[in-house]
Amino acid sequence: MEIVKESDTHKKLQDYFRKSREKAGASRKTFLTKILGNNNLGDIFFERLTLLFAVLVFLLIIFMGWEMYSHSILSIRKFGWGFITSTTWDPYSQVFGALPMIYGTLVSSFLGLIIAVPLGIGVAIFLAELAPSWLEKPLSFLTELLAGIPSVIYGLWGIFVLVPWLRDTVEPFLQNEFPNSFLFQGAPYGFGMLAAAIILSIMVLPIISSISRDILKSVPNSQREAAYALGATKWEVTKIILSYAKSGLLGAVILGLGRAIGETMAVTMVIGNRPQISTSLLDPGYTMASLIANEFTEAASELYLNSLIELALVLFVITIIINIFARLLVWSTERKWKLSPI
Amino acid sequence: MKLKIFSVVVLIAGILFATSNINAQVRLTGAGSTFDYPIFSKWFDTYNKMTGVQINYASIGSGGGIQQLTEGTVDFGASDAPLTEQQMNTFKQKRGTEVVHLPIIMGGVAITYNLPSVGQGIKLDGPTLADIYLGKITKWNDPRLVKLNPGRNLPNKAILVAHRSEGSGTTFIFTSYLSKVSPEWAKKVGNSISVNWPVGLGAKGTEGVAGIIAQTQGAIGYIELAYAKQNNLPYCVMKNKAGNFIEVNFNTVSEAAAGAAAHMPKDLRAVITNADGKNSYPICGFSWIVVPRDIKNREHAEALVKFLRWAVTKGQNDATSLYYAPLPKPVQKLDLEKINSITSNGKKL
């Protein structure tokens, strides 16, 4: 039964809209039927289209790998596996070995993460669980702002602020405190692995903290309420939330690692750019991305260019391996969690 | 929707109109050295206003410039190091003509340092400088440095060596000098746009090297003359081949080129470090424009040759204001002769 009686004009209008809708629907249907020959066409078309996009991403990765391989064939033939085990990078004698750069990339990134992960997750816990809302908004905004700063600016800050501070204060202090430690040998220049690790930690901090915060916020409130109802303290509740969000937090860390491994500009400005392997954090080092950026433009010979592209290929493969490893890690923690919640 | 179609039509019409407009003029393209870029952009701008010829230049680095020229995608390349024999052979195979080297501008390399207690003008000679870069001299009060600088109070401070981390023409000039004055350097490290440095820190760009030096007491490094002058950095006085201590400036750099012009190789691929001449500064070099000897497209060939004639003569007046050293007259003459030998399909221009 109708409650409101419709006026004539209203009815006419409704009729008109209904008819035009039907008309449009019909014409669309005939068009799609012609192409695909099925009744439920919109859905199928949409599905195929998105599938195509997904396959394209996959093909793009294969294509990139192939492209790098085919352009580094000269150096692959000449050096073989020696390319990743040799420590000499000498453009003049045309001898190229990538081990110091592989070492530099991995060590600087992991050191950066060691500093950034506790800080980043700490920031996320405060923002998601503890901060009053008037403080949370501006603080979140500020941490996300850090992520938007161009890396060359971090590099300049590194040269003018961080490096002098490390050279005059931190490194002499470390050498005084631990005179025999293998980690702090050599002259304190300021430029070196330690400076690179600190710069990287600052750069990945906003990524880790903002993603972690979102993940913690997405933990259902029932978890918190249940814990508080049982008389848990804030620290105990946080522990429960963290364990609930474990796999997501791991994902945040991996994204941070990805950024650290690929970071070029800021690192090259403070790491000292020396292809050597040294256990001392005060010594200069080199990363793959920095070396490629530094030497690509002036690489005159074919073999030199091929070696640089092979270095890019090595970086590409390492990134993929780390990502696969991370997937497995996330997957295994998820499974464990499902078996024994909390 | 109508608006969209309209804007697309306007865009296409705009592109068509623009391209037809450009096609009316000869447009030359070049690629190569980043060191040359500041003076090139000044030249291309001035030359465009004078003649209407438009020249586009991509400063992608010397190696890239040589490659593009060899592939035939640009009209000229620019390089801080002359082509190697191998590169010249590849060029000949691919283009069916040989490559012509034209010295186009000069650069000097200053040895700068940070020792506030000592001040300007520490004296150095080649072998000592090479041993510092080989890591054999590690303190500022090393007996050899003290002997070169009698009466100056050199501190007991560690020397921090700084160098360019990317391939650069400045490094080519610097390592060419060290290779000439130190047999050990020539054997162990060699002469190239980037080398395997025995010691020291690498920094990106002249600013990077200058940054390390400015920040670290006891540091030493090599940078372009232009940059040292603009920033009033202290620099070493170098002992030249004739045995005189020479300050780096435009005159002493041009002097080195003039000294070298007397016995320049026929193809003008002269590396003029450690040059003869009483007042020649020893660490400096040419930058080259490289072009094919025979250019297929006559219109392009004519425009390019005209521009090159202008650049090696009148264009040199712009050099000092941009802190390059101008080509001395004898080298300009050699360049003009070389330019006259460029042909188009075998015919003179």
C-alpha cells in the first residue's frame, strides 16, 4: 500500500527515467553480447580485464629480468660467478667484482633496520594505543611527513650535520669505550657505514611506523576490551595486540627493508663510496645502487656498461629473494598464530 | 565529453603546428660531457639568437655521448677524454667514416685542502702528490712535504684523501697527471675517467669532494678550477715539468695548451698534463667535441661546421666568465684547419 499519493508529473518523470534506463541497459547488453557471446558479460569482461592487468605486472618483471640479463651478457660470460665473489672493482683494468657492493648494501640496510624497527614500532604503539587523540593526529602527520622528504635532503643533512657529529663526538666516544672491538677500528672520518645506517634508519622509520600504526588500529576492539575486562594492564594489552598483529608488522618491516636496499642518493652522499669489505662500522663502504648511479653515465666501454647492468641484475635478484623470504616468514607466523592464538 | 574531444583536437593541432614550425629551422642535436654543459648552454643560447639555428644538448656524460654519436643518433658528441683506439675502430665500422676530435674548451684541476693553521699555497710536486694518493704519505708533517715547504709549520695531522666517486673528466685529467709523474701510479692504478682508488673517500660531484674537504681538517682533494675560484678555496702551488712552482689560473692553464700546441698529434687527441713550458700549470686538459669526418645530411653538416667555427673562435670569449680556460690562439688555428677537413658525401663545405 502506498502511503504518499504521487502527483501526475512525478509519475511521468519516473516513467521517463525507467524507460531511459531500460533503453541504455538494453543497448549495452547487445553490444557486449556481440563481443563476448554470453549472458553474464559485464562480470566476465571485468574479470578478464583485471586478470590481464595482473598478468601484465608479472610479465613486466620477467621482461625486466630478461632485459638486464641480455644487456649484461658480456660480463656474465667473462666473469661468470666470479662477478659476485670477487672484491676488485677496477674500471681502468676492466676487472669487475661486486662482492663489496653486495656486502655494503646488505649490511647498511640491516643495520638501518636494527635501529629503525624498535623505534618505528614504538612510535606506532604510542600513536595507535596510548596517545590522546589531540596528540595523535599531529604526530601521525609529522611521521608521515618524514616519508615525503626527498632523499637528497637527507643526504645534505647527513653531510652537514650527521657526519660532523659522528666524527667529532660519537666515533671518538665509541673508540674510547671499546678500544679493541673490531666494530670500531680505523680513523673516525664520519663518512662510512655507520653514517649510512643511521641515515637509512631515519628514512625507513616513517614507513615502518605509519604502516604499523594502521595495522595496530585495524586490530578489532573486542581484543582490547576482552583483555581489559580480564584486568590486564596497558602493557599486557599491548602485548596481546602486538601478537595479534605480528604478521602485518613483519610486512611493514619488509617494506622498510625494501626502501633501504634501493636507497641511492642519501647513502652515496655519506657512505664514502669505497669498494671494500671491512668489519669496522667507521670505515667507508659502497652499495650497489650508489655505484650504479655514480658510474653509469661515464661508463665508456661495453664491458664496463655490461658489468654495471649485471650489478643491477644482482640487486634485482637479491630484492626478489628477500621478498620471497619475507613472504615465507609472514606466512609461517600467520599459520602459527592460527594454530595457537596469542 | 564534447569538451574532452575539443581539447584533444586542440592538443593535436598544437603539436602539428609546433613541429611544422620547428622543421622550418635546422635543428642540431648533441650529447655528452656534463663538464661542458654550462658553457654549451650559454653558446647555444647566444648562437640561436644570432642565427636561428637551434642546438639541443643532452648532458648524459662523455661515455653516453660517444655511444650516441657512434650509433648515429646525434650530430655531435662531447667528451672529456679522447676516444680510445678501440672506440675509434668501432666508430669507423659502424659509420663508415672516421671521427674528428676538436678541442673545444679547457679545464684546470686545482688541488685543494683544509689546513686552517697553514693557510693558502702549500707547495707540492707530482711524485709527492702521487704518493699521497697511493697512501704512502699519510701525515701532513711527512719529511717530503716539509722539505717542499721550508719555513711553514705543517701540523702532525693525518691526510684524508678525497676523490670523485663517479666517472668524470676531472678524474681523467688528474689520473693522467699522476700516471705521468709516478711510474708506480701508472702501473698500479692507471689513467681513466674512474679508477680503483688505493685510499680515500669518494664523493659525488665537485660539490661532494669540496664538501668532504670543507668539513674535515687534514683533507686533500682535486676539484675543477672553476669551483675552487668561485668558492675561494685554498689550493696547492704545483711544481711543473720545468721545475717552477705554478699557481692554477686561466693564464697558466692556457699556457700549458700553448706549450703543447707545438707538438700536437695530428688527430688533436692531446693529453696536455705535465706540459712543457716555463709557466705551464701541470694538471689541466682539453674537452673535445667529436663529429664524423663525413656527414651525410648536407644541411646539418653546413650548420654544424658554421657553429664549430664560431665556437672555437668567438665563443672562447665566454670562457673565463664561466671559469673555463679559453683555447690559446695556436690551438684555435689547428681546430679551424680540422673543421675545414669535414665533408658532406665527399664534397667540401
